Amino acid sequence: MVSRRDLLIGSALAPALACRESAEGQRAAAPSPRFIGQSPERGHLLRSAELLDSPIDARERVAVAIVGGGVAGMSAAWRLRKAGLDDLALFELEPWIGGTAASGALPRSPHPMGAHYLPTPPRECVELHELLEDIGLVVGRSHDGSLEYASTAICPAPLERHHYANQWFPGLYPEHEQRPEEAEQLARFWETLAALDGRRDGAGRLLFRLPQRRSAATLAELDRMSMAAWLDEQGLDSWRLRWFVDYACRDDYGCAAAQTSAWAGLHHFLGRGLAQNREGQLLTFPGGNGELVAKIRDHARLGTAADGDGSLRRDHLVYAIDPERGELRVRDLVAGRSTLVTAERILWAAPRYLLPHVLPHARDPIATELAAGAMSYAPWLVANLELDAAPGGLGAPLCWDNVPIIEDPRARNLGYVVATHAEQRDRGSDPAAVITYYEPLVPEEDGPEAVARARARLLAGDARDWGEHVLAAMARMHPALREELRHLHLHRWGHAMIRPTPGLLFGGLLERARAPIARLRACGTDVGGLPLFEEAFYAAIEAADWAVAGLSGAERSSGSHSQARSKTLTETSSSRSR
């Protein structure tokens, strides 16, 4: 079965909509949809030159500066702390951490605003095992060395169902009324994947693994064709199988099978090992992967100035970087003050396409390619709905992941997950539920212009229109859902995730995107080419190791820099109080 993977999207804790039932027991008014989460306006500040003219109010020195507080930024901080480095500062644009994996909340429950689970990693991901052990999700090891995970983090059954022909069926493949020739194609598809599963090249490297760049290049030619073209080449034209594979591409990568690298499409099924051939589980949380990010933050001992630490700076925009001098100009968006931060190493854990906007002109070696759309990002719409009662439906019971089968590609969405799903362990739980709806805005035509138009449509639409869009999509699965609705929060992600289009993974661009620029190195999810938690993690720890290797012994001991940072923070705090 195909399982939903990391979608690199996020949100914020937000106030609930004021919608309650009246004293007569009738709903007072229909809840008004509301945009919550990432602020496009903050990101667009980088397009303005006004900040460059603002005076510097304070100066500070740190050994390592991290830009971005999502999975990559927090993983880099964890790795640096493991190396014994205390002198670091992490700057996050938003008021919360998590990036596209942030959590939100409605009165009923926390919920994901983007990335919402992590498959238990395969044996070769030993560094990720170490992280999960540090944050308390690995609780032991069995006699054969396999990991045992905290039971409260394992997604309980039932996991997946699909809606087709006005009823629900188990799993994600639409086999109802399947013809023999369609079943034969599905069997042939799995046989082809099974022949590739676990295969290695002459040097012992897996053909498909995580991170992508540690895979063998044996099948690199598949990166030059689309997944749809590969299916054509295999003679697989069953609409059921084509829908199944297209769903996988949209779910993992935010693009259709015709827009996805064939290598990336196969990696969806093989990168962690073929599901039928391995014992794997899903780690899920009511608040999605934002809860994972918070656990990493806590273990990395990242605190705010209010905590007496100051290594975590939320509401801080890094608007200019001199990579040769190691200088960052940072704007505190709450206090309205600018600080000049000097760092020995800078880890850019924010999206790679933003880097040319903060570097000196022509300093980014791939700026021209980025401007031409060589790294493309999928826009996503996410919504959270609080309901009086959990959805039902004819056929298979409610699952964690609930997906509609929509034959028309122009109308496809990914359905919803149930944030309150794990509460079934508690027989006396509240019957109300929170569900999270996902939809990548996939243009019919491919190319930078088409994706830009989809992004513009997402950001230009108002909350009422997008709310109606979500409710109409949900009504196809649950016609009476509007009557159960308490709250509806919408979340727009203009650049939610990197799109692994043909030619990206093995074309050489990603290596140059990751390459150091003087004292700076990019390590966000996108420089891995696949929008997955594991890619963010490995890009981050490799960059953190690079940073530590470039520091002198004195800098690694965190002495003088840490004292200088404390002095600067004290001076800044005092000046603000005046």
C-alpha cells in the first residue's frame, strides 16, 4: 500500500473562530474560514531594499549561525550540540518553529499544518536512529538489532481507506470491479519493483535509498524521463494503476506523474524499502511533525531570551549576508531593530531559492538557474476542520488517511488525515474530531510559468472562496459535513516543497546548490531534491559537520564567542527596556 509521506508544509498556533451553538441548541452562524499560518508578506520583505538602509542597533558574534527553524535548522542545531558546540544562534522568520512542518491548534485538538508523519527509518539511516533515540521515540532494541518505538507515537490501525463509487474501501488502490487485465498490470508493476528492491551496485550502494545522493547512479537515466513516460514504456496503461502512481507523486512531491522524474517516482516506493518486504510503521502525532521539531529543539537546548538563553530567535528576518566576512544583517520584526551578527560558519536551512536575495549581487553561483526556475516549488493548500463528530461513510471505517479516487486530474486532491485518530485508544474520548485536508495545486501544464500561475492563484484567493473550495471537495466524500463544522482554518504554502522534475536529481544542480559559498553552506530540504524529512535531516547534519570541521579548537570550546553573545544580548535587552 502507498502511505502518505512528508510534505514540507507548516502553520501556527492560532486563536479559534468564535462560533458556538446558541442557547436554543442551534448553531448561531456558519463558521467563517480564516487564513492562519505562514505570512507571505514577511517573506516578501526580502524583495525590498529598505531594510538595507536601516541602521545597525547592535553587534554580536557567534561561532555558527543557523537560518531557518524547520526540520533542517533544528537537526543542524542537534548535530552541533552533539559535537559539543554551545555557541550558536538560530534565526526563524515566523513567530513559531517548524517551517513547513509546524503545528497548529483548534479548541478540540492540535493538528498538523503540513508534514504530518515520519515512517520508521530503514537500517542504513543510523544517524536518524540516533536522533530518534535522543528525543525519546526509540525505547529499545530487539535481539536482531531492530528498533522498538514508543507505542504512543505509532499510528494505530486502521491506516488507509479510499472513496470510490460512493463508498469507502480499505487501502489506497481502487480494485473494486477491477478487470483481469488491470489486475495483471498491477501484479506486473509490483514484480518490477520487487526486482529493484534492495539491489546494489558493484560498490555495494543501494540503487534507491535515503538520502537520495547516497544512492547508486546505476539508474540515473531514469531521472531524465517522467514517471508517466516510464509507465508508458512498461506498457502500464490501467487507469487504476495510473491513478495510484499519480497519487503517490502528488502526495510526496506535489506534482503529477507526468511532471515527476521517473527515478523519484520509483524512489517513493523503494527509498525506504518496498513496503511489502519490510517491517515499517508510521510515527504520527496530533500536531504532526511540528511535535517532532519541538522535541528536537528541546533536546538541542534551544531557548529564547525569555528563557535566559537566546539561541533561538523567532520573528527574526535575515535580510543580507556577506559570506566572505561571515556577516548577517538580522531584523527583529517585533522590536524593529537590526543586529549585525558575525559568524565563523553560516548554515542556510531556509529554502535555497531565497539565497540570491540575501547574498551580494552575482555571489550565488546558481542564481541565474534559480531565476529561470531550475528548482521548482509546489504550492499547497492545507485546511483544518473541527467537526462535531468524526466523519463516517458507507463501507470501510474511518482511518487515519482517507483519500478520494478522482479520475479527472484537474479535480484531484489528497483527501484528509484525522488529527484525533490516535484517541481511539481511549474509549471515552470526545466524539468531536479535527481533520486535515491536503491539496497540492498541480497545473495541467508543466514549467515555471504554469507553477507560478498556480501559486499566484493560491495567494490571491480570499479565505471565503478557498473555504468553499475545501468544503465542496469534502462534500463529495461526506455530503452532510457542513452541518458538523465548528471551525475552518486555511493555510497557504506558496513554495511548500521542491518538485523533483526530470533532470533535477542527477543533473548536477543540487551538488552546486549544496556547495559552500565561503563561510556559508545551504542545507534546507530542497538541496536534497526530494521533499522528505530524511533529506532535510541529512543535508543538515552534513552541513553541521562541515561547520564544526571549519572551526578552530577555541571556537569549538565556545568560550569567548559565547561571552560576547551574552554581553550583546544583555545590552540589547537593556536598550529595549528603555
